[in-house]
Amino acid sequence: MKKTLILVVDRDDDFGAKGGVETPVIGIDACAAAATALGVADPEDSDTNALFAAMNIYREMEKDGEPAGSFEVALICGDQKVGYKSDGKLVDELDEVLEKVGPNRAILVGDGAEDEYVYPIISSRVSIDSVRKVYVKQSPGVEGTFYILQKIFADPQKRERFLAPISWIIILISEIYIAAGILTADDMSDFFISSTTLFISLAIGVMLVLYSYNVGDRVRRVKDRWVGMARRGSVTIIFTIGGLAVMAIGLIFGFISLSDYYTTRTLQRLALLVYNALWPVLFGIIIILVGSLLDRYMNAHVIKYRFITNFLDVIAVGMLITGALDFVNSNLGLAYTSITVIAFEIAGGFILSVAALVLQHSVNKDMGIREEEEIADEVL
């Protein structure tokens, strides 16, 4: 006798995070309790309706006279951190359900939000004969539309998924027009006055990005982490302050050095500013990296290769930008640099960046081998 599994998948674990439900859940009574728990915790969550729809299919199969024991309903959940972590948890729970129920086929029930991501996971282990997507009915009026948008943007994951791309498009378009205006403007004051709309659009895009990625909460977490580091006397704070000071001095030096050259062309002034401030800013970044390296070594007595690769990346970026600026300044008539020096700077930047990539790849490979050996030891 073939057995059918009516399966509901909650990839972001709303049942566990909101309703406190322990998964996997198997059986009509257990699923009813899980649906009630999430419904009480968040009456507007669509995952509740998906589970109720699965239970409805279960009742319909009973009414249709399907043999008792030939069908079962179950719920599996992933993790709030959607990605490899949640999918790994889904696989573990799915294997547990398949072992206990032993189905020959499955009916997959979902709310349509992320079904395309879980299809391959489920179908690789059991044949999916039917898929049912559940859509919650909403008011067709304008108020209902605003209400739906409000609920979407209240969810950090949905806000980041839908609002962030729009924000970046606004920022990108604004920056392109602003950069084009700066490079072609003869008088910067006239440009800023005539480009008010562009700067307003850029500000709106930045605010939307901050809102999309929940930057306020992230900043508070960073602040709390830094307060904790200050209380335990971490050297990272001292090096970070010193690095930021060096970066600020570099920028100030870059602005002051503009007075040594007479030019009204915006492109020339921008190239001189970046050229004179580049290495002080990069040196400030290196100071911050050294502080993180020392703090890590003093607390854990380990040195991460990531710090070395980051250091190489910073030097590589500096050499590449320096070579490009030397070439630009030579063509603009601001300074002369031989083509040999320019080629050496650019080639050195590429070599250092490749060395950083090779080092990171070898480190990742060694870590993977060690993890496999540890797993093998645990199995044995």
C-alpha cells in the first residue's frame, strides 16, 4: 500500500521562533496544536494558513475513503537565518519524518513565499505528486494595500529582500548623475545649487538602505560590543582611534595640498585630492587591522590568516589606485611619472591581490580537510 505524506515546510522557522513549536511535527493532532500556537502568537502569519490547508487535505482524504494509515501530515522547519543553515536543518527534519512515516509520495503545501527553494530539497528524497500554494485573502481596497505593505516592511527579512534593491537603484542612478555633473562642472557652487533634486534623491535612497538593512539595530549592537571591549581594556579601540586619526589627517592633508596647484578643472582637483590622501587613509586602515590582530592574539592566542590577506588586499588596492592616478596625472599634466613606474605599481598590485587569493584559498582548503578529519574521527 502506497503512503502519502502531506508536508508543510516553514523555511524561516516562524513556528519555532514565534509559537515555540518543536519540530518536526507529525500527525493531525500535533499539527493542529502547532497551528494554534503560531496563530495565537501571530494571527497574520501565512504559515498558519499553510498548515491549516494541509490539515484540510488530510480531512478531505479521510472523507474520500482513503485507507487509514495511507496518508499522514507533517510540519518541518528551518532556521531564522535563512540560507545554508536553515536548509541543513530542513534536511535533518525531513529525513526524520521520512524515517518515521515511510511515504512513497508527498503533497507539498506552502504559502508560495519560498517554495522554489525547497522543491529540490524535498524532491531529492521523496517523489512530489502535488503542490498546493495557499494565498491569504485580503481586502481589495487601498487601505488593504497599505496594510499589506505595512506588514511586509515590518518583517526585516522581507524588507531587506524587497526594499533594499529599490534603494540601491535610487542611489546608483543619483550617484551616476552627480558624478557626471561634478566631472563636467566649471563652478562647484552652481552645480550644488542646480542639483538639489539629485541630492534629495540620494538622501532618500540612503535612508531607505538604512531602513532596509535595519542599520539602527546593527549600530546599537556594534555600540554594545565596543562598550564591552572598552570595559575589558581591548587594544582594538586604541588602534581604531589612532587609525581614524591618521585617516582624518590624510584627508585634511589632501585638501590642503590642493592649494599648491592652480586648476579650475574638477577632475584635476579630485585626482590630486585622492592621490595625496590615499596612502595616509590606507595606513590608517592598516593600523586598525593591526589592532584587531593584536586583540585577537592577546585574547585567544591565535592569528587568523584573514588579517594577513586583508593587509595584502589593502596594499594591493593602494598600488593599483596609485598606478592609475599616476597615469591620469601624467595625462592631465599635473605630474610626470615614467611608464615603467606605473607598470611596476599596477603589476605589484595585481601580484599582491593574487597572493592574497591564493593564501585564502589554501587556508580554506586546509580548514575543510581538518573538518573532514574531525568528522571522520567522531564517526570512528
